[in-house]
Amino acid sequence: MRTRILLFLLGMGLLISCNNDDNADYQSTEINFTEIGKGALFGNGQEGISQSNLTISNTTEWQNLLTQLNSVHNTTDNFIETDINFNEFTVFAIFLEVKGQGWEIGTESVIENENNISVTTVENEGINLVMTQPFSIIKIQKTEKPIILE
């Protein structure tokens, strides 16, 4: 009887340890990105952009965002580009909440995982007392995967 129990327990342990993990073969990779714009909005929230992470995949959404960004100041004048080919690229925009002391945010890395794209950012506190809303806007090769912020 002991032998049967022992064999049963060993068999169960073997089955559990041989769990097939299909995800084990996928290798996450860092992907290139271009930082289109980085800085802060100085309208103390008047632009109407709440703290958010936006995935933009078409020209209409992009033009609407540019209009909002420029509603108080000409924020996009400092962007490296505003004409995006959405057949080739996806844009990801990160907006923090309105903060005092001149905070800034930058994109550190973009990693493609099996089921999503992960964006890692770094936030730095500034030294002035101006109310600002930090943002970072990047473009990556076109993707249908959800983009998440780490």
C-alpha cells in the first residue's frame, strides 16, 4: 500500500513539474523608439489633457492631440516632427498630472513582450515653482499590441 501511495505521489509530482509553458520560448526584446516631443504644458490644465497614456494610431487622433497641445502655448514648435506616417508608426503619449516644481518625464526604454509593448519612464523633480504638466511622446514601428506603462 505504501508503495502505491509513493508511486502516486511521485507521478503527480512529475506531472506538475512538467507543466508545458508555451510562453517560455518567447524572448522579450528592446525596440527602437523616437522621442517626438518631451516637456511640459504650462497652461495649468487649461489644455484639457488629463493624466493619461494615449496610444494614437491615426492622423485624426494625432491632429486632435496637436490642437489640444497648442491651445494655450505653441507646444509642438519644439517637436522633432509632427507629420507621422501611421501606416508605419504608432504614437504613444504619456501625460502626468499637473504638478508644481517643474517636473519632467522621459521615456527610458520600450520592450516588446509576447502580448504587449511595455514602456518604462523616468520622472525627475524640477526646482522651479511653476505649475506644469509633464509629457513624453514617442513613436514606434506600427503595432497592434496594447502599449502599457511600467
